[in-house]
Amino acid sequence: MAEPPLSCDCFVSLPPGSRDDHVIFGKNSDRPRDEVQEVVYYPAASHPPGSVVECTYIQIPQAEHTHAVILSRPAWLWGAEMGANDHGVCVGNEAVWTREPVAAGEALLGMDLVRLGLERGDSARDALAVITGLLEQHGQGGPCREDPEPFSYHNTFLLVDRSEAWVLETAGRLWVAQKVSEGVKNISNQLTIGAEISTEHPELRSVARAQGWWDGEGEFNFSRVFSPENPPVRMEMAKRRYKGGTELLVRHDGSVTAEVMMSILRDKQSGICMDSGGFRTTGSMVSILPRDPGLPCVHFLTATPDPSRSIFKPFVFSESMTPVRMVVSPEFGPGDPARKQPRFQSRVDRRHDLYKAHQTALHNMETSPSEGLAVYEILRDLESQCLADILAMLSGEIPGEELGDLFFDCVDTEIKFYQ
């Protein structure tokens, strides 16, 4: 059996943790090292009554209206590791294990719940209600990687908008959530909510008491009650990463910017930027959510592995956007090994154009370090200039131009430099 992923990491900074009047969201997605992560955009849509939506494994009733979303996701599944919607909501998820057993059979993946929360939630609080409602109704479960060897887990989520953040932790169909109104916060592959509970599943405590995990007296500490007695090694190792991530955030408390968040996601010493055994950071995202609703939210996505060797490209929701097929993987229809039963009996090439160009660039960097490094340094300079221009636009120093093609232009430029 392949080595299981050690951790993913999600971060948020709300004023006064941020330097400016912005909420900053960041996430690294740590997945099997050969897994391709694509970036896909879906416009807002209306759906007729009685419609269903085909998630990764199961169908559920479709909402009457879905918001426009930008998603960074493993190319073989329906949901997403992280993403944002046109209402300024960002969501990311992490794997977690609890005393509640992982249910057998196929249900909603945590990554499906990320997408569903974004498509249906107008705010972080609304997305929380969407996810918990669907979790209670349909449950969570099913293979979480493109491999015939079973691997499933429960999920913890970070949900963020322009004014607040929510940490949502789950155990089967049970859940608990904590509101974060200011400062900095991060999550990893472990339960972190103790007694500071803002809202919870109505049967959470009665289940804990019936199972003998809590005596019903004194303080109810969710992480203490629901953490497994013998946690997997990966959860124990994640504690060090969670602590390291917290230390990085606290170090910059009061001065967090998008650039700072990118540097945290690129930090290899802490393990936040992961490259260990069969797993690595396969996609990264940073978002600037201005408190001023008159300003646009800006989302930066890599669409390539290892943020220390990738650049963050800005995306802004716009009524007219050029489709960016260069970061979208091929489709294989009903014959896709992820859709056929039994699943995952073969592999297909899911690499998109940017992924292939990035692979070639990394190979060239190994064979011709000076030339490869020069190209990378040019791209990082372009990233810095692009970020500086966006921050100047958000602060009113320069007029805002048409932003809908920013992501397309940056991806196109990156590929040309690699060639």
C-alpha cells in the first residue's frame, strides 16, 4: 500500500492579523505526487426543478441556482480540494480521522462538499449550513485517491468570506464548528476545536455519551472526546506541521499579506510545502478578500505542483472571461477508470498543457540549472509585479482595468516562457 498523505494545510488571516483591510486565505493541497490538479471555472447557472447533480460517486438533488466557482481539484473527481465563488467565499478541506469509523461504501467526498458549499453558499456561514445539511443527509465516504487500494477519511474544512471564517470538523455525519472573527488561524490533519464551539450537530453530545466517550459532566472538548485513542502516524506527524504553520502565521500576525501567505505555502523547512515519499504539494491557492464589498476578490492559483517551483496566477470573476483550457485536463467520458466499475483498474494521462510544460521546465532545470533558474526567476519577478499592481489597484493607487483575462494571460505567458 502506498504511503498515505501526511498532511494538508489551510490558513486564514483576518484583520488585525492582516496588514491591510483584507481577509487572506491560503491552502496547499498535498496529494499523491503523480496526481494532476486542474483549475476549472463554472459559471453561475439555473437548474429546472427535479434536476440531479452527479458528484464523484453519487447523485443528489441539484439546487435551483448555483454560483460561479473557480476550483482547484484532482482531475479525476467532481469536487475540489479548494476554490472560491463569485460571492467572495473560499473553502478548503483536510483529511481527518476520528473515533467514528469511516463508513463503508460510496457517499459524498469531502472534496464534493467543498464544491457544493461554494456552488450553493452566499457566505461562509451559508456554505457551512449547506455542507452540514448535505453531510447529515448523504454522509461522507468513498475512495479519496485514484487507486484500487481503499483509502477514505473524514474531513475538516476552513470556510472564509470577507468578514469571517469558520472551522468545521466532522466525524461521520456528526460535526462541530467554530467561528473565527479576527486574527490568524490554520488547520491540518487533526481535530483542533476544543470547548470553543460556536455551533454543532444536535446529537453530537448524546452520541458521545452513548458511546462512553464523554460522561456528560463538565466541559465538552470536541477534539479530546472524538480524537482516536490510537491516532494514525500521519495525524501525529501533522501535529508538528500544524504547530509549524501556526508559528509561521503568528510570526507575521498583524502583517499578513498575499505575498506573506505565498511564502508560507512555499516553506519547505516546516513541511508546509510538502515533498515526501509518494506525496507532495500538487496545487496551491491564495485569495485576497477585501472587506470593502465594492472591491473585487482576487484568487491566485498555481495549477502545478510545488509552489516553491510554481508561480501564483491571479483570477478575478468577471462577466466576460476567456476560457483557460490550458489548465483543464482531458475528459474520458464513461470509459474513465474513475467512473467504470470496478473503479481504478487502469490509469489515463490527465496532464493538461500547463502541467506538461511545467514538467519539461523542471526537467530542464535539473539538466541545465542556470538556464532553468533564470526562467524561473523571470517568472517570479512577473508574479511579484502582477501582485504589486493588483494591490495598488485594490488600494486605489492605479485604476482597475479589465480583469477577466488576467488568469488566461498569465497561464499563456508562463507556458511561452517554459517553451
